[in-house]
Amino acid sequence: MKIKTSTKRKLKSFFTVPLIISMVILLGILIMALFAEMLAPYDPNALDLAHMLEGPSMAHLLGTDKTGRDLLSRLIIGSQATILSAFGVVFISAVIGIPFGLLAGYYGKWIDMILMRVSDIILAFPSLLLAFIFVSAFGRGMFNSVLALGIVYVPMLAKLTRSMVMVEKNKVYVEAAHSIGYSNLNIMIRQILPNCIGILIVQMTLDIGYAILDLAGLSFLGLGVQPPTADWGAMLEDGRIVITSAPLVSIAPGIMIIITVVALNIFSDGVRSYLDPSQRKLPSMRKFKKMVGAENE
């Protein structure tokens, strides 16, 4: 009974109004990205020079761009490239960075020294500048942009994993696992990693927001998606030229980027508060007395 009451209390404190709003927004954006082809009212690449830079209307709810393409359709299709690419960046960084940090934190010594020095070298460069170098070297395109940013994000996730593993490996349950005869691989993956996964999820959620911003920056500079593919960053570049005559062309993708990143930050902050007891908001004295009275009954 007490366990159920405690769980309900935790969930109630977790689902705050800002968090619920952010979850609804993120769910809507994710659905839009997954079913973009079905939701787009027009072909996002269809040119219509007779209706260039039109304002919002019943035919085109957000208007058209400089070549007459429907802005809403390009915004919807662009969410697919932007969101799924951001997930790709975080996936690459997690696949490389988490094992990286596990090995460095668990074994220490020369393994830790080598792996962390590689991380320090990568972190010595600004992340976006290093991504520019990688993309310039291997060629433009979304695949190379995702790969470059995924590699750039590895040290941050690796260092976080390493710091948590260094704390966890000295705890009693790890010593017990050693005494039972568990292998080092078993201890790292099945004993230590599950105790670190909560904080890693929070960090990866934040990284999705950073990836959206960095991918938009690369596309804005012409290093990401190539025309005529729609992407929120590329749409910002298209709108920059006509911002005085048709501001909605650049404002619409800019607002979508802001809303998505802010929603991700609020969601990750809520998850962190739920996972970290020290971050939870304590109930007022009146509510506390009611909860104590309910449990005593």
C-alpha cells in the first residue's frame, strides 16, 4: 500500500503543467515527422511560379516561398529530416560514447588516459566548427552532417558515463558481483549501466535539442541537406533572402525550431527532477499532514 502511494505521489509531482504541454508538443512533432508524407497537403518540391511569395490563404495556410512551393508542406516534410537526423546524431554518439565511457571509468589507468585524451582533443575545438571541418572533408549532405555531429557529441556523453561509472564501481553491489564471480563485461553492462541509464537518458534528450540547432546551422550554411530537400535550417536560408517581403518564410521554421528545443529542455528537466529525489519539489505542510493522515488510516 505504501509503495503504491509513494509511486502515485511521484507520478503526480512528475506530471506538472509545463511538462504535460511539452510532452504533447513533442508527441505532435514526432507524429508529424513520422507521417510527414501523409500529412503534407502538397508536393513540397512542386514549383508554382505563378504564386510566388503569397501570403496565408485557404489554399496555402502558411503561404508560399520564392518559387511558389507550399510552405506548410515543406515545414511538415522538413520536420522529418530535422527530427530523424537529430535522433541519428544522438544514436551515433550513444553507440560510441557510452561504451567509451564504460571502459574508461571501469578500468581506469592507461585505458582511461588514452580514451580521455582523445576526448579532450575533440573538445578542444568548437563543436560546430569541427563538424564544418568533417563535412567539408567528406562532402556535403545530411548523412555526412549526422555522422560528423555524432562523432563530435561522443566526448560529452563519454565523459558523463565515465564519471558515473567511477562512482558506481566502488559501491557494495559491484564488490558483491565480483565476489560471486561475475565477469567484468557482465558487471559493466548488467550491473553498472542500468544504474546510470536514467541520467544518460536526460543527457541524450538534451543532446537532441543541441543536434537540431547544429543541424539547422549546417543546413543554413549549405552543408546539410541539398536542394530541393526540405529542412528547417535550409528553409531559414531560403527565407533570409526574402525576409522583408515575406517574413513568414523564415519565421515559420524558426518558430518550429524554438518550440521543439524548448519543449525538449522542459521535458528533460522534468525527467531529471523525477529521477533525482533532491530535485523534487517538497509538498506544503498542509499537504504533508494530509498524506501522513491518509497513510495512517
